[in-house]
Amino acid sequence: MVSLQILYPFSYLRQVMKLSKILMLTAAILPLFLFILPMWSISLQAPQYPIPLQINIFITHLEGEQEGDIQNFDLMNHYVGMRKLPTEMVEFDIFPFVIGAMSLMGIIFALVGNKKLYLTWFIIMALLGVAGIYDFYLWLYDYGHNLDPRAAIQLLDAYQPPVFGTKQILNFTVRSYPSLGAVFLGIGILLSPVAYYIEKKKERG
């Protein structure tokens, strides 16, 4: 009798924490890595910079990969008329709140254990992801097109880095790719429909 009482909490825990809940809970926690890991990185390589300059984009700020990277970015951008990289943006205030709120929502949905809530969370996160990428494009477009006409170097075309991929601009090779934070975010988003599918399959028997 005593042994059964000891084993009961473990049996109950195993029943409550089924695979779909664990996956959904993991999905909700993974986006929180964006608070400590960069979401995106833009690097610039040129003959005068054999070691590429790199800007890491966090949800709260911009940070150079090496000391002086941001200053060197601003120096080169100044010659073609681009503004300095921002230290303050409205996105830096909004993104932490959105990520925190969505993670909290996901944790609650995982504890509730409703498959429709899993799918709801996935749809919201997917839409937010698309909106975030579009906002990133608009930010790059603004910086690459609104150039100072008095700049030392006058460009015939825009000086806009790619949202994703590699682009040659003058003698600079510009690369823009997701960083580890975005990878964790993407995995988290994809885990939620997997949790939904497992629950749906279980209901079908």
C-alpha cells in the first residue's frame, strides 16, 4: 500500500506531461532564447576588411561582433550617405514584450493541453514572424534608399543590404542571415503544429 502511494505521484506526472504537452512547452520556451542570443546578423567584407565587419541584431539592441564593428559600419555608410545605425528603435521596446507574452501564452496553452490552442499559438507566431521579417525589410529599405545627396560617394543604385542572402554592393560583399536566436525561434514555432498533430492523431485512435 505504501509503495503504491509513493508511485502514484510519478504515475500522475507521466500522465499529465504527455508528449504533446512537452513539445508545446518546449515550443513556448525556445523563443525566450532571443533575450540572450542574436536574432539576425549582417556582415560586410571588403579588401580593406579581410576580417568581415558584423552587426548582430538582438530584440533589444544592435551589437558588433568585434569591438569597433559598429563604428566602422557607420564610417563606411557615411561616405554613401546612410544614417548611423540606430541605438534606439520602437521595435526594441515592442519585441521583448511580444516574445515574453507569446511564450507565457504558449506555456499556459501547454498546461491546458488543448490541441486547438496549440494550432492557435502556431498561427499567431507565424503571422508575427512574417510581420517581423517585413518590418526588417522596411528598415533596410529606408536605410538603403534615403541617402544624403551631399555624400562623398554618389550611388546610381540603392545601398540596401539583403534581408536574406548575399549581395555585392560596390566592392563590399554583404551577407544577411538568421542567427542562433532565430533558429531557436523557428524550431519553437514548428514544434507547436507537431504537438497539434500528435493530439489529433491520438483522438483518431
